[in-house]
Amino acid sequence: MKKFMLVFLIMALVIPATAALAQEQEPVSGGTFHRGMVISPRGMFNPILYTETYDAEVITAVYDSLVTANRELEIVPQIAKDWEFSEDGLELTFYLREGVKFHDGVELTAEDVKFTFKTILHPHYSGVRYGDFAVLKGAEAYNAEEVDYVEGIEIIDDYTIRFTTERVHAPLLSEFTYGILPSHILGDVPVAELEAHEFNQNPIGAGPFKFNEFRPDQHVVLDAFEDYYQEGPYLDRMVYQIVDDEARPVYLRQGRLDFVGISSEQIDMVQALDFVDVFDYEALGYSYICFNLRQERFDDNRVRQAVAYGFDRQTVVDIIYDGYSKVANAPMPTVSWAFTDEGINEYPYNPDRAIELMEEAGWERGADGVWEKEDMRMEFEFLYTEATRAQEQSMILFQQNMEDIGFKVNLRPMEFSAAVDRIDAREFDAFTLGWSLGVDPDPYGIWHSTSLWNDAGWVNERSDELIEKGRQTVDQEERAEIYAEWQRLMNEELPNVFFTYSVSVAAANERLMGIDRDPGPQGLFWTEILHELWIPADRQ
């Protein structure tokens, strides 16, 4: 899971004949791909430590993982050429490709795989992914420093490694989509010091592109890795260019970008460019409004329901996003097989109902119209990232809607990384961001009461029970029923006020080949095909 800014849905255009014709040609080498990013990466280019989607964009090009997901969200081989489960489902054995090299020329073996996942389980590991692998046999004893090994990680030979779990763990295979770290570089680094290590801004992986340069708020430059184990990469270079929100159509028009996400108000300008194609897709994610439930004034679900009824989310979708988004009412994206809308309250805009709920919860209006209760007052700071005009407009409407129902909201626009720092330190009243999710619908990493990504501070015994139960069966229909009940619980309790289901729009220069021109939830291109991107020789 990764935090991200809000995104928008748009109608796709017909693929120009020239682009379709080029897609049928054989790939050629050469050229530089310029990818636009509105938010600069933080610079944590480490696959087991990053938390933001903008770092992840770079990580997926620099590192390869044991397995990855294709456009249909199916798990497919990457560094692992094959795998098998034992009959009881407790053992997962990976068979690695031979000859896979890190960017410094050292061969990747099972020792590097073991190092990567053992590090996540280390007692001094400072990241947030321990919960993904705590089910491995002996993980808890190792994390508690009772032993110096993990019984459930066993190297069979240089190209074979076996993972054994304490119990059946449905998401297990999809957990191994993290990039593999080089043990010969980091093996002697104390795990407690890994987060501050210079490696994170000068990464060495085994992916199709090797790191060249990172200049915060300017660009990230990656070069082709000539010894990549798969065919390609064909591009000489990839440049992640940081570009201001309003400058995106200009950069496209000038040919300074080959790909960038765009917002709804930029549609007409981009559609007018006859050499640019526009694509849309529903993504694996959602945006939300988070309240700090550690504060007593937010811990009554009637207060959070009042916010949901009092915020005209449909107007945001219809007017600010021009109809190119969807109102969300639970934390499960519509493209997931686990999504349900049965028994889900849609919380339609109803200020009168919002006021009734506040009165039922024992709040009274003060002299200035703001709700008060005992020594509490419903006035709070609201953090949001200031990258797009639509985001600004949405937050102004939210502030006005809340004022109408007796909530005084003090908007605080912030740079993305600064906002995340405040959130991670739990120094917030409320904020809005989005989650980009993994292939498996398991919500443990965000919503379990023990999760480090549980920003709201949500603790609910029934929620934990359902989350854990959903991990312990491999029957998809049974899991879907469990997650349906969990969604209804979340929809009633509203630990977050869910905002929109994530949908994305992207603009691509027609010279860029190898992208998926009928994108699924993974978008135009994903980890599996980065090495397949190419530019025709006469367009380089």
C-alpha cells in the first residue's frame, strides 16, 4: 500500500491509426522516455522501506521482485521462474532464474531473497511491512530476539528458496512483489541504520533500469541496464520529470513529456494535441478523509457519519471532477473481486441528517454556531496537499459544507512529504489523502489495529477478527463474503469518511510504444512491461 494524491477519471480516445500501426512494428533500441510527475519522490528508493507511490514509480523500474502482477491482476513470474505450494498450503517454494544480475554485475541468488525478507522481520526494522510476513514460521521469535534465524525461510540451493508459514495465509504469494535487495551491499549494515543509509538514494537493484541521478523537485534519471535478464530494455534512458500541475498540457504540447497523468480541467487542451492519446482506467485505490480517532471528539461514529452526510461528495464528482470519478463509501476499490455494494449506506448529501446526528451524540451549538460538548469544540486543522486546482476546490467546498453543519475547519495546505511526515508522527487533527493498494484485497496493512499504517488509530475487535479470518482461507468466494461483511462494518463505523474510488487518466505521446492501450487497473504500463517500452527510430 502507498499514499498518493487524488486522481481523476476521464473518457478514453480512439487510438490514432499511426499509433496502432507502430504497435505492430518490431521494437528498436534507443531514445529517452520522459515521464511527468506532479509530486517529487521523497528519495526513499528502497522496496522494503518506502511508503509513497512516487518513490514506488522509480522502485518498480530499478528493482525486480520474485513475482509481479499482470494487467488482469494475476500473479506472474519475474525473478522466480516458477513456484509451488505444498498440499497443506503451508510451504511455498520459489525456483529462481539463473544469471539474474544486480546493476553492479553480481548475480542475484536465494541468499539475496532470504536477506530481503528476513530484514523485514528483524527486530530493528523501521518499515511498515512486518505484518505481511509475520505469519512465517519462527518470525515472531526472531522479531522478539529469542533466536537469530527465521525457521520459515530456508535456502535449498542458490536458486531455490522455501517459505513456511505457521498457518494458511491466503495473500502469501502476492506478498512477494517487493523488489529484491543486494545482500552483498547491505548485509553488513545494521538494520537499525538501514533507513538512513545512502543506498536508499543511490539504489542498486536487478530491474531493467539502473539509477543515475535524483534531484529533488526536478527529476530522477535512470539508464538502461544492458545485462538485464529479460529481453530489453529498449529505451536508453527514463527521466521522471517533476512538473507543475498547470504546466502539464504545455509540456505535452512541447514534446517535453511522453507520459503524464492529467486532471479533468486539462482535457480539452490535451485532446487538441493530435499526437497525444488519452486513456482512462479504474485503479486499485481510494481517497479518504481521516480523523485522528485518538482525539475524543472524533471517537463517536455519529460524528463521522455527520461529516459524510454533510459533505456534498457527489457535487465534487459531478462539478469539480466533471463527472470523472466515483463517490466511495467503503475501503475496497470497485475493480477488486472483493468489492460489494450490498448493504452499503451511500451517505447522500443531507445536512439536516448531519445536524440530527450531532444532536443525538450530545453536541450543542455554541454562540458562534460551532458544536461544543463538555470541554471539546468541533474546530480542527485539516491537512491537504496542494498539488492540483481540483484538490484546492474540493477542500474549499468541504470547508463550506462543514461550516453549514457547525464544524469549523481550518484548512492547511502542505507539500506532500511534509504532510506525510505530520501524519506519520500522528501530529494531525484530520487530513485527506489516498491509498494505492496491492493486488490482494487483504486490508491488514492499513486497517488492522496493530498496523503501523493505521493512521486513524482505528481499533475495533470485530474488524480485526474479520481481517484475520480473511487471511486464513484460500477459497475466494468465502473470502469475498468475509470482506463484504467487513465493508459493511466499515461503512457503518466510518473510521475514515471515504471520498472517491480511485480512477486515473493519463496522456501519452503516440511515439511511446509498448504501453497497454486498453489499460486495466494496472494502467498503461506496469512492472512486467517496463523493459518492453520503446520509441520508433524516426521519433527518437
